[in-house]
Amino acid sequence: MKFMLIMRATDETFAAYENVDFNEMIAVMGKFNEEMMNAGVMIGGEGLDPEDPGVVVDYSSETPVVTDGPYGETKELFNGFWMLEVASKEEAVEWAKRAPMQGPGSKMEIRRVTEIDEFPQDNEWVQKEKGWREQLGTA
Amino acid sequence: MGPEGEGLAGAARHGLSEQLDARRRVEALWRIESARIVAGLARYTGDLALAEDVAQEALAEALVNWPREGVPRDPVAWLLTTGRRRAIDAFRRRSALDDRLPQLDTGPAPDRPDDTDDDVLTLMFTACHPALSREAQVALTLRVVGGLTSDEIARAFLVSTATVQARITRAKKSLGAAEAGFRAPESDELGARLAAVLSVVYVIFTEGSSASSGDALIRFDLAGEARRLARVLARLMPGENEVHGLLALLELTSARFPARTDSDGEPVLLEDQDRRLWDDSAIRRGRAALRSAERVGRGLGYYGLQAAIAECHAVARSVADTDWERVVALYEALGTLAPSPVVELNRAVAVSMARGPADALPLVDAVAEDLPDSHQVAGVRGELLRRLGRTTEARTELERAVSLCGNDRERTVLHRKLADLP
């Protein structure tokens, strides 16, 4: 089973991290990644630019409203993700608990990744998506 | 090591679902940590069988205590300390009976199994010890390295839990009788011992990949576990080309899983598979592992060559687009390294794709002398005869293949071929 571990942080989280030495932060994150590599469970991951919180497109009204990120009132930002291949959701949770994250508002969301063969295969758009995935080189 | 964020009121709230959650959490933790815990205890006691016994006792204790009292803040330290205490008890009992036995050092235990990479590797080698049958090696590896329960192993192999337990008990006795201890192989035996470890991982994978999708709901994902073990090995032994080769083979083979059966669960031949269903991220990982195997600089071995063949298919957009001459060359190399009629048959199929059925038929005829009663040989021969327009002979050969075939699904494919004959 594949799971995505999604890091979430708030302004308070970032403020708390300001005093942490950058090299030290890279080292603890590297150690966590190394542990997952050694355990044979990590199959991917990316970090998102914390300096540029991006933009948010809100579809609540008839015309989409574009605002600067992060996400409205919650001020919550996704700032990276890992892809894990493990035997159960509980195992993904155990790995998430070991992530070197701390501080107010710092969170991790754990979601199972669906596989293409879970969708109805005779659907025209599922058929098309298979072609796109091939073109994009994504799973 | 108090309960995690729970006072008395929290403990009292623990109902059945909380107990189940705690149990699942223990099992997940065990999957992640069992190899390091058992390896640490085996290093401490010098005895894998004893280490496994006391680790299981610690696990059983955790399964009783944690749902009731909460999961300790540092569960790994708890399991290690408990296991170590049980080991000391066991040694005391033994040395009371025999005062020639040494006492274990009862000094403070390290809280964390630091720098245990070598121990985990020794664990793998010991679980695949030459004194054990392949069946016992597989069961013991899944138990001590993979952290699977007897129940999970039983469900994966469709045997009873009692059978698995008996297999593991016997394996532990054999290790004791062979005085296997807990040590890394000597350099002169490393090659053979590594081959055994890789073969065990491969057996686990093939057992897992033969499960149909319906089975997947109840059977433990052995193919996934084999991939995990191969990744662990690749981290532990980066200088061994065949470790990377095996990982590459498993990833590239797994990439085809989504396309290997149709909606009725019937097998789909490689040539008929919807290649858009292949898992591209698995293909990328497999190709990366294959490059690692090549970078070692000793050429490709048994698994690496099979991975290179799988790569030829993985990168081809269709059967026609496949570099069949390269596939032929790779099968030739494989046949030189590990001669077998099955490799020869596959080489013949590749030759038929690269150069046509006329060139391939003599090769298949030669294989047929070695394997006169193989439905696969008869099936390939029938297919070549069909392509040569020798329909009557093709029909006879395909009918013979049907009569020799013991597998329902493969028989279905053969019947389909017969029905398609002009």
C-alpha cells in the first residue's frame, strides 16, 4: 500500500523554526529520511518552497477567487510530502510519528494513494488518463 | 515510560476499539522494529533462536499490557529491555542446570539499537543459514526480518498457523544443532550465503506475485515485503551488484502487476497487456536499481540479467517496438551464466520475435528433447508452427499442450489460441 505523508505548518510553526540552525534542521530531516530508506519504505518525496506560500484559488463563489496563500483564515501551509510503501495504515502512522517535526501548529496528514486499477477500467476518461500517465511518467 | 498522555480517566476509557487500535499499533511497530530488536537480542545472546523466543515473549507482553496501560513513550526501548530481561532469565534457568554455562552481562542495556546495520545483515544471513531447508529459511526470514506473525505467514502461504509455527520451531532447532550462533559469514563463503539470501527474497516475491487480486484482500502482500527486503539489502550491501539486480527485477516485474489479469481475473499475456496500466514509478525505481547494479562494475549476474530483460519490455511502447535482438543477447548471457531449458525456451521466443519463427523452431525442438512433457514447450512450438502457416501441426501441438497443462488459467489461454486457428 502506498501512502502520502503531507507536512502541514502554520505561521507559528515557521516562527518557532526561525531559531533552529539550518544545518541542524537538514541533518535531523536527513536522518529521518535515511531511516526510512534503510527500512525500505520510502519511494519518494518533495519539499515545497516555504518562502513562497503560493496562491489559492477559491471556488466557493461562481467566479473563482484568487488570493495569496496560505489557506485563508487557517493560515495553514502544506510544506512537503513523502511517499511510502508499507503494509498498513498503522505502519504509515508509526513513521509519521517519527518525523522530526515539532512546534505549535505543526501537523502531518496521512493519505492512502489510490492505484489506477481501482477505477472502472471501461470509463473513457480513465482510459485517457492511463495515456496521460504514460506521457507524464507518473504512476 | 508512563502511558502516553493518558491519566487514570484515559485508561478507564479504554474500550474494545481502543484495545484494537493499540494492538494494531503494536503490530505496526513490530513490523518496523522487529529486525533491529531481534538482531540486537541475538547479538546480545549469541543465539538467534533464544533471541526470537524472548522477542516474542516481549511482544506478547506488549500486546497484553499496552492496550490496558497505554503505549510506552519509547516502545522500542521497552521491547528491548523486556526481551533482554527474559534472555537473562532464560540464561539463569539454563546455568542453574549447567554451571559450565557463562552468565550474561546484566549491566545496563542500551536504550536504542544504534549502529545495528551489521546486526540486521547478520540476522538475514542467519535466517537463511545453509543448515535450513528453503521453506524454513523463508518462514524464518519473514518472521525475524519481516516481523510477520505466524498467522500472517500462514495466510500468505495458504497453510495453517500450526504448520508455520512448527516450521519455525524446527528451523530454530536446526540452527541450534548446526551451532549456527549469530555471526556474519566468512569472506570465502560470502558468495554462496548471499545467493541464499537473495534466493529467499525472490521466493517470497514469486509466492506473492502468484496471488490473484481476489486473494490480495486476505493474503499478506508478500511481493511488497520482498521489495522492502530487497531495498533494505541494497542499503546494507551497496557493493553487491546482484542485490541491486534483484531489487531491479522485483520493481520491474511489479510494474506489470496492474495489467497482468483482466477484469475476470484471467491472466493476460505480456504481448496482450495494456502497457498504459504499467506502474511507471516502479519502472523508474527498477531502472535506477539496474543502473546501480551496472555501476558496481562487475557486469550483471543472474538477477541483473533478468532485470535487464524486464527493462527491455518496460521501455517498449509495444511488442513490435521491443528491442528483441537485445533480449536475445541477454537470454544468451543468462543461458551461459545459468544454463536451463526454461532460459533456452525464452531465448527461442525472443529469437522468433527478432528474426522470425523459422529461426526459432530448431531451438525449441532442442529444448523439447530436454523437456518432452512440458506444456510450455508444446505451447510455444504450436505458436511457432501457427506463425509458419503449418496449421495442422500447430493444432496437434497446441492440443498436446492443453493435455499436458495442469493449470486452469494457462489452459484457458491455450484454448483461446486453438479457437483462433484458421
